Amino acid sequence: MLHEQVRSSNVRSVGYSQADRVLEVAFHSGALYRYDSVPADVHSALMAASSKGSFLARFVKGRYPYHRISG
């Protein structure tokens, strides 16, 4: 599980590969995470969410395999 506090202001999507279903998320703290097996519709919903941090915490974190890349 991610241990960083997740708010709308400190997280952003930095990339999504539809072919590989890989989502990369960066925190303003510098931490970069890669989530695997994320469906395109989940990524679209994340991008449309008014609070990306809340969406990540409720619908992505803990549901898809991930690893920390840096930070």
C-alpha cells in the first residue's frame, strides 16, 4: 500500500500505455509509482475526476499491482 497522503494537489498521472495497461503516477514529493493491469476506462475516470488523489486512493490503490520507481 502507498503510505503517502494522497490529495488532489499532490498527485498527477504522468503516463498511460493502453497497450500495456500501465499507469504511472507522480507525487509532488518526487515519488513515482507504476501501476500494472489498469484498464483504459479506469485511467479515463482518473483523468476526469475532480480530485485525482481521492480517486487514486479509492479506485486504484490496492486494486492493481504496483511498484515504486523513484523518489
